[in-house]
Amino acid sequence: MKSSLFSAPQYSNPGGCFGEHSSQLLLTQGVVAMNGDRILSPGVIVVSAALVFLMLAVATLPSGIMAADHPKTVRGYVYDQDGRKVVNAHVTVTMMDGETQISAKTEDSDSNGYFSCNFDNSDWYIGNTIVVSATYGALQATNETPIVADDEFVQWENVTFPYEIPELGNGLFGFLVAGLLLGAIAVAALVLIRRKA
């Protein structure tokens, strides 16, 4: 007699009590009988259930992305509109799937305007959108073109405030002030010399 994964020794069905096409299950000697004479072993049932569970787990992943198998670090610098690095800006790096936030990490920029946020492999997916935002007092900024998370361990993304931050100082303004002071001193010196003459 031929046998297969879904076929096993024939069990008698005295009197055809279940009928030729019955779907009633018979639990007999560690096997499950179906349709009267075809049986499935418990091992087959367990494997089938595991496959169904795996398919459901994959189906629950956010759309258009792949699960990550390693951590990721997002690094960058915070600038103002004049390209000067902003110190102590509060930076938030967010992993997004469409409009859904997957995770977010925060960090303050250091004395060089640099920040670095670390994500565990369970915190992000390949294909997520990386959004970097920063606040400095009442000022806020977000990276103009959010990037897509790739399979690399490190990605760089800067954020720039669309305006000048006065606390950082202005090089041209400082130069002009210094020039005016020097000019005033020179004029005062000339006046004193003429008075003495």
C-alpha cells in the first residue's frame, strides 16, 4: 500500500457509520482520522500550525518594509541658516512607517553641534523614513528631505534651522562693530592731536 504525508494505513469504518465523505475526526492510537480513512499525524498538525503562525507574524509587519537584523546609529550635525553649528540643541530622531511612528530617540548636540542616536534592531525596519528634528529654545527645525533607512549600520542626516540664531553671533556683524570702534578711536586721536597743535 502506498503512503504519504497525508495518507496512512487504512482504518476500517464498520458499516460505513460515518459515510464515505464524512468530515468527522476520529482520535485513534495517536493519529487523527479524517474522512473515515485518511489520517494526519500530530507532528504534521504541529508543523502546519507553526507555518500558519509564521505567515501571520510576517503579515503584521508594517507595509513595504523589512525587519532589521542589526542596530542602527543615526548621526549628524545641527546648523543655523548661516552654516554655524548649534550647541545644545535638543534633537529627536524618529523612525516612521508612513504616518505611524515606530520609535524615537533623543540627544542634545554637543559643543560641535554633533548628535548620535542609537536604535536597537527591534526599533527600526529597513525602509522606514528617518525624520530628524531639533529644538533650540522656542526655535524648531526638521530635516527638509527625510531619508529612507537602508541596511547600513550608520546613516548621516543633518538638520538646519531656517534662520540665524543670534546667540551664536554673526561674523560680519562683529567685523563691522570692530571696524566702527577702530574708526572712532582714530577720529578721537586726530581730535586730540589738533587740539594740542
